[in-house]
Amino acid sequence: MSIIILALGCGGATYNQGTDLLDDSGAEGDTDTDTDADGDSDADGDSDADSDADTDIPWDGDCGNWLDPVDLSGWTRDYTILNGTDEGTEAQLGEGAVGDEYHVASHLVLGWISEWDGTLRYSCNSDGEGLFLVQDPYDYNYSTFAASFGFYGLNYLQYEPYTMYLPDESVAGGVGSWNYEHTVNIMSEDKTGGESVQMTVDVQGTYLEIGWKDVEVLGVTYNGYRITNTYNMTSEGFGGVFGAFEATGFVDSYYVPGIGLVEETHVQDKSDGTSHEIIKTLTAFSGLEAVNQ
């Protein structure tokens, strides 16, 4: 899952966290109890050989979770991003294993925030089997946004503890849901040599599997893994001086095995009455191939 920062500084920060955007009380929103990775609608909820076969799919990465190929290197993914009326783009480059982590380089251009560069950091099987969020450092590149505040340019977002955002590939579609609670530590460094400031955001939420659903990507229909996440977050801001906020939000995400995140919609509502909606869509990729799970 790629991490998008909507606002930082006086407005606080926003991350890829959320719940189902659709009221899936109908057929599409069923939470089928089957754990078959082929996406069938068996009522018996069995976890038989067709699910076990997932682990036999050839994979070059040492993590082996083909839901998001962060353990592979040399690939690219390009996205368009719509944040309200602001249009932007994100370009990702897979760097593969770096120590005991997996890194993805990201270049983000988004409206008034201007340019960001950072390395998205992930971990495999940190606390049980699955993919985990570690840290997202983003550099403002002396952007228009940074210049408007005079100095702050480099931000580190560290998740404590690491949070699972995708389950192990062999059980995807059969987990149901899981809760999480973490603190996001944000450190903004002053590029001019002045004092840096720190901000913490407390987050509680629930990931919910919607299941295997068809999703169209660049004119091709794939069997995608759909997952949602609903959350609450609070922060006292930077040093308790500015940027305090409370917010609730939700994201609806689709992952295509072998390719990763292909579509995501994130809505966040703050206690001051403001809201954000950000829509992220895959527009191109290279060095990746869909997996027939």
C-alpha cells in the first residue's frame, strides 16, 4: 500500500487508512467466509488445496507476498492522484530488499503541496505473517509549501508498532478483519539549521476484507483483492503549539496479485468540519506481471 500525505504542518497529516466507501449491504459487499484464493463463493469456508497452492507460485522475492511486490526490485508504478480539485501524480520505483526491510522510492507531485520525494519502507512477517508499514520519510524539496512556512523540509513518519496492511498471500480473502493500534511519530527537520519539531498521531482502526472482486486496470479485468480500513486518529500537533486535530476516515483499496495497489479512494473528516477525498489510480507499470492465483 502506498502512503499518501494529504496535509502536514498546520493541517496535520493524512495516511492511507479508511473503511468501505460503499454501503456493501448487497451482493458486492458480502464478506464470504471462503478462504479459497481463487475467489469462488463456496459456502463451506474451506481452506483446501486451492488456497494452499498459492505458496507454490514462482516468485523471485524473498518475502513471497505477491499481493504487493515490495520485495522485488527494478519495477515501476505510475499513478494519477485527485485530491479534491487538485490533480497530481506519483511515480514509484521498487528497490527491493534493503537490510531486513523492503524499500520503494516515491516521487509525489500534488497540487499546492508541490513536490515530495521519499522512500516507503515495509517489513515482511514482522508480527505474524503479512506485510507491514514501517516508515515513510518525505522530503519537501524546498517546495512552495515548505517555503510558505519558511523552513521545514524533511519529515519522517515512523509507525510504532509496525502495522500489518496486507495478510499473508496464502490466506487472503479468508482472514475477515483485524484491528490495529499504533502511534505515528512525525519528525520535521529544519533544513536551514534551526530547531526541528516533532508530532505524534495516535491511530486506532480496523482492516476489513471485502474479498476477491473484478477490477479493471488499463483496459484489462483482473481478479483483485479488495480491502478496507476504518480509523480514528488524534494529535496534539507539533509540540502542542500548532497542528492539533482529530479525524476519522476510510479507504477502499484494490490490489492485483503481482502488480500491487491499482485503485484507492480515501476520505477523511476532521473534527473542525473540514474533509479530504483523495483518489489514486494506476496508469502505468513495468517490470511486474499479474499472478494467476
